[in-house]
Amino acid sequence: MPIPEPVPLVCRPTPLHPLPRLSRMLGLDLWIKRDDLTGFAFGGNKGRKLEYLVAEALAQGADTVVSCGAAQSNFLRQLGAACAMHGLRCVAVAMHLPYEPGFGQPQRGRLLESSGNILLDRLLGVELRILPDGSWEELFSAAERVADELEEQGRRVYRIPVGGSSPLGALAFREAGLEARRQDDGFQAVVFASSSGSTHAGLAHAYAGSHTRVIGISCDPEPDLYDTLEELCAGQDRLLGTSVGLRRTDFELRFEAVGSGYGVAERPALEAILLMARHEGIFLDPVYSGKAFAGLLALAEARDLPQRVLFWHTGGTPTLMAVPDECWEDAGA
Ligand SMILES: *Cc1c(COP(=O)(O)O)cnc(C)c1O
């Protein structure tokens, strides 16, 4: 497939501005890229990927999209909105708390099983098929079975991998990186939440050969994320006809902020959310951007950050409404 003409979903460029009070407190020149403000379905980094993914679904003549993720997934919410806009049926196979078997399922801080993105999916008419909790691999094969069944029923199905992390999704984020470089190319580091990989792979491709460190704070304990990043960068090279050729050792992916696993609300992230809210009036989320900001704070504390830093806000704020009260109390709110 050639690169499709993207369908417009996101208002761009998203704002990029300084964080004066946090800068003073941390002794950094800290800025923020506001992909929480895409203007699309409560914002977030998935809108950019969906401009390409939905374009490809339409180009292939699909009438149904099948994807998967956690039930509180920001990706599934934005996918649901994009499908609604284009008259596509959206089937999402989900688990409340899928986990990495070698790492085990987190025991505390589960998000609520209503409200947040689950409510928004319902309003959008997403067919959310929730399975009992299990491993990510089980979730992926269940989604594959659902897609096969729908095809047997005569539907024309477009399959989207978790988080929209196909080479096209990464390409969309490469463009986001180029957009930020046009706004201000003087950052010594860019810090953001990383999970399914296409945000990181796209930004790494966009900043390749520059002096900017591209630091992904992993929100997943997945050991094979480096392979995914390498594959997604190779995929971008194929699509673009370039040969940037990023290898696993080229990626800076930090696992210190993962905590007890993916998808739960834990204290360091909640405290980072409070710090951002109470200094800059900006909301982060418990699963991704809060963890990423907690990771940034830990790097600053360890003096492992340069002076001029861009924090990339990837969105996710609807899950703030799905954090149980006792978790906030525990974090001092
Ligand atoms: C999906 C998501 C991420 C991670 O992006 P990937 O491309 O999956 O690595 C980060 N932040 C938020 C809010 C997200 O929803």
C-alpha cells in the first residue's frame, strides 16, 4: 500500500509553550507540547495516528474496524470517534487489566470499570467486547478471532494493532516530531510516555541525527519493546524510501517509572499529576503522561537531564475520572 492521504482529525500545530513555575522549581528550562489539545475527541496522541489508519481503512473499502486494548484505552476512544465520523463499525476487544505474564498482574490501583473512556466509548457507539483479564497475547489472539468471525459474516474488516502502532501510525508521529521542530528546534531532550511504540518510533525518526535526546518513559514492563521500536522505524524507512536505519541501541527507553505494571493508578504518577496541576493548571493522566512526568522528575533529581527540555503531553485525561477516590487520598489530594 502507498501512503494514503490522511483524513483530517487533529487541529495542528498543537500548542508548545513554557512551564515557568515548574522550570523555576526544577532549575530547568522546561516546555510542554500540548497533544492533549488536539481538539479531537478529548485529545491525545492517537488522533494523529488515526488520520492515517482510518484513511487506509477507507482506501481498502473496509466497513468495520477491529482493534483491542485495555477497557480504559485512550486509543479505543479516539478510534471510536474517528469511526463514527466516517460511518465505520467499531469493534473493540478489551480486558480491564491485561498484563505481561513474566511481570504479573498489578494488585492495587485498578481503574474504575465505568466512567472515563468506557463511558465515552458507550456514547460513541463502540462495540466494546470485554473479556476476563489475561495476558496481552491472549487479548491479541481474541481480537484476531473476532476479526475472522466478522469476515465470515461478510464484513470487510480493517485490523488495527494495539495503540495504532503500525508503521503508518509511527509515520504520523514522525510528522508530529517535525511539527514540534518547526515550532522550536532548540530542545536538548524530549520526554514522553511510551507504550505500544509508535509515538517513540515516530519521534526518534523525526529527531534522528539531531542533538536532541529522545527519551521514552515506558508505561509497560514489556521486555521486547526495543524490537518493536526497531521494526517501526524500519517500517517508516520502507514507507518513505529513507534509510535512517535506527537500531535498538539508538533508543532511550526508561523503565524506572513502570511501577507495578501497566494501567494502574500509583502514587508517583498521582503525585506528579498533582504537581503539574498545582503549578501549571494542566491535567495529566494516571496511566501514561503522569508516569512520564514522574519519570522526568526522577531524571531531573538524578541530574540526568540537560537544561532545555520539552515534555510531550500525550493526552489521556479522561482516565482521571476513573481513578478510585482512595488512590487520590493516598497521594495527598
Ligand atoms: C497510547 C498512549 C501513549 C503511548 O503511545 P504509544 O504510541 O502507544 O507508545 C502515551 N500517552 C497516552 C495518553 C496514550 O493514550
